[in-house]
Amino acid sequence: MKSKNKSLISIADLSKNEILFILKKTKEFKNKKIKVSSLKNKSIAMIFEKPSTRTRVSFEVAIYELGGYPIYLSSNEIQLSRGETISDTARVLSRYVDGIILRTYSHKNVIELANYADIPVINALSDFEHPCQILSDLFTIQEKKGLNNIKIAFIGDGDNNVTNSLILGASILDIEINISSPSGYEPKEKILKIAKSINKNAKINITNNPKEGVKLADVIYTDVWVSMGLEKEYEVRKKAFKDFQINKDLLKYTGKKDYIVMHCLPAHRGEEITDDVIDGINSVVFDQAENRLHTQKAILTLLLGRKNG
């Protein structure tokens, strides 16, 4: 990577100790044990090609509360929309601001931006990974269940950005993970190879049977069946995933009562998850959403914070 500063393009860019640092700082921010101005007099550009609720609001508020100034840049409002190259954009913004947050359709865009920027770049979602989401999710799991001797079960699309980052994050922290997907929607070999390169003993189990996938799981996680950009596949995917809904009947197969249910939101209620589950006593979905704010502060502090912050 050309940038002299550490960027967050993949959750695999972080060591186990760095992830644990982020989780520790997240807890401190959430419990209001620390109040710092680690971004005082710093400006952060936020380039968003995709719509966003949680990511945009949590980053804007986090930057503001850390003393910085967020500059929201819709891709339609800057020269990228008129053909300016990512490399030129990176070079220019590096002279104006202290960091760049990019939410993009193509993972190669965030890689190129980081390669040409002289400032930290944060992947706020690409088609390949969603590291900030999963760092927040790992904090939520730690908060509710701890991180030792647990099993995560992901039910749904095994080949999307959330699943990819979840597999890598679990591998770094040596957490067992089950991925239950319909045939043809399992995790790609590329992400499994990266996970094994991180941790040769990574415990990744893949099945096409959701009942087997949730067995003895402490965490049940799902996401939408149709990610942004794949809307044309809606009818095909709805049919393929119909048996992979998180509902009370499926949850009986966990064999546990103290599991937690997670969803990164937005949820398509009645498709990948039912109302009674997402609103039920085992759901931590809205705590999970809140934790995005505290985790963004921790990420920003690690990558951009002043040494005295």
C-alpha cells in the first residue's frame, strides 16, 4: 500500500491486537469512560456511492463528537461522476483533508483510493467487504456473550460483503463459524483461502442445511437475501433462500435458549427474518445498530487519532 498511513480496507488489515484495541475503545466510548477530541481540527471526507443510514450517520456523529469535521460527498456531486479518476481524486483530497471514508460498489475502487492517497482510507462498504460493520458486530458479541468458546451461525448469502468480513474477523479471533447457504451461494474459495492464511486452524463450517447450521450456536446472524446492486436477481434469490429464513421454527434447532439474534440492517422483514424474531427477547439487533457509533469512534481513534487522544 502506497499510503504512509494505516488504512482499513479489509478487516484482515488488522491484527488480533488491533481488533481487541478497537473493542476495548468501543466499550470505553459506549460507557462514556473517555471523552476525547482525538480528531480536533481534522477534516474527514466521506464519499458515498451507495445509500446509507447507519454507516453515514454513525460516522458523521462520531467524527463530530471526536472534534472533527465530516464532509459528506455524494459521488454524484463530485467530479468522479464526470470521469475524474480515483487516483487524481485521492491525490487532491490528500492535500485537503486528513482521512477519507469510501462507501463504494466496487472493492477495487477503495483499493485504488488507498494506493494513491497519502492519508488513511476507511472502507465503509464495498461489494467484497464491510469491515466496520463486522468490527461493531464483534463488539456486540463480546458485550452479550463474550468471545471465548462461542459459535457463530450465519444463515443466508454466504457470498456477500458482510459474510466475507465476518469469516475473516472470526478467523482472526479464532471463533468458530458456521455458514449455511443454498447451493450456489456458499462462500467463495478466495475468502476461505484468505481466512486460512490468517489462521491455518480457522474453524469454518459450510453447510446447505440451516437446521444443522444453527445447532448449538450462540449467535444467529442473517442479512438480506438481495444486496444492493443485485436487485435483478430478486425473484431467483427469493426462491433459492426460502428455507433459510430466521424464524422460531428454525431457532428450535439451536438446542439453546440463550442465543442472540443479529442482523446488520436494513432488514426485509418477512423474508430473511420474521417480525417475532427481530423484535423478540433474543434479538440484539438494535443494540448492534447503536454500537456502530461507538465502534466508528474507536476505528477513527486508531487510524486518525492524535497521540494525546
